[in-house]
Amino acid sequence: MKKQLPYGISIVLFLTFCVVLSAQNPYSIDDRENVLSKKERQLLENMIDYELTFFNKLSPSEKMTSSDVKMTIFQNYSAYILYQKQVMGAILYRSLAFYSPENKEVVVCKKKEDDHFMEACYHELSHFFMHSRIASPPSWIDEGLATYFGNCKVSSKEVKPQQNEYFTGRLKTMIEMKDINLQDFITWKTAKFNQASSTQDGYGYAIAHCMISYLSQKNENLTINIIQAIMQNKSSEEAFDTCYTGGFSQFEKDFIACYSK
């Protein structure tokens, strides 16, 4: 007759097994169609860790972990669209990735020969982390960070931020044509940001990406300090006045001068 372990010991062993299993797989990535290659999964996990390090600096006493990230990946486009309609209540045509604030979930579709799949993953992960800290962040910093992280070069050994050449060139053109008003831009809501970006060749994304890149290159803590000020209910301009030497007006002069070269 086979002996059974006492009930209490069985529960302890089961819980121990769950803890070990969780420790071995601390990333909540739902790859239901086995889309990710081994290399892609490794790069994605590296980027999750990289973004976690950044965003955890915003609230050191309330740190997030990799297991807090909820991410679902599709390869079947029809299934992706159906899921998108289910969680968003609408279909975002031409979009292969989105972040659902309601579900607190990143959803990405990987179609064959999609060179921007990993970039989309990194981009939407930034929205997940940002909205975990601020329910309605200013568009310039939300999209600026997302494009900044989305443009990173990720390897098995490191994550290296890169300047987006298209956005840089786009910004230089705006400056030459005097088609930029930063004081107004940092007040834009999502609808205006998206409209300007879709009708004017990525207008908002170009400015926002370059603003984050400039701040990060000048002082890696500047962006953190500005977001923390916004978390304390300061406007974007007030946050610059608090965190940037010389205030927003000086930032605007420095930023324009930097990209006018």
C-alpha cells in the first residue's frame, strides 16, 4: 500500500514547488502561440529588467518586479484583433501593439518578417511601467520615454540607448522652419499629440524622443527628477523650473541650440 504524506507536509511541499517555479520563471509573458525564439525571449527579459531599474527609481519604496509585468503575444493577426476589441472596446487598425490601461497589459502581434516587433515590445513596456506610476502622464514624457526605450539596442550582455536618426533629422527640420513651440508642446493631451504625429510625419514623437534623449545625455537623473516632480502634481513646466538649472526657459534655449548644430 502506497503511503501518503501528511496533509500539512503536502501543502508545504506544494508551496515550495510553486515558489521555486516562480523564481525560475519570474516573467509574466503569455506566449500562447510560441512566437518568441529563445534569443527574443532573452532580449525581452533583459529589456524588462532594464526598464524596471529606471522606473523603480521613481518610487524606491514601492518597487515593481518583473513578475508584475503582464504581456501577451500573438502571431495570428485575427486572434490579436479579436483580443484587442475585447479588451479595448475598439480596433486600432495599422497597430500591431498596444497597452491596455484597463487590463494593465501589453499586447503585441508578431507578423512574419516584422523588423519592428522587438521595438514595439520595448515601446509598449515603457507605457506599462509609466502608467503604473502615473495614471495620466503628460504625452511628451509618456511617448518620449516609449520611443527612447523602443530605440535601444539590446544584446545578451547590455542595453544601449541610441538616438533615432529619423526623429533627430525631423526635429532639425522643425527648428530650421521655426515650426516648434516647446512651451505649448509639453501641455498637449494624447488626442492632439496623436493627431499631429499622424498628419505631420511623427511630429510629436520626434520632439518627445529628442527631449528625453537630451535630458538623459545631459544628466541621467534629470528625467527621473522631472517625473517625480510631475508625480507631486506639478505641471511639466513647473517640473522643469524645479529640476533644470535655469528653469524651462533655459532648457528650451539649450535644447534648440543642441539640435541646431
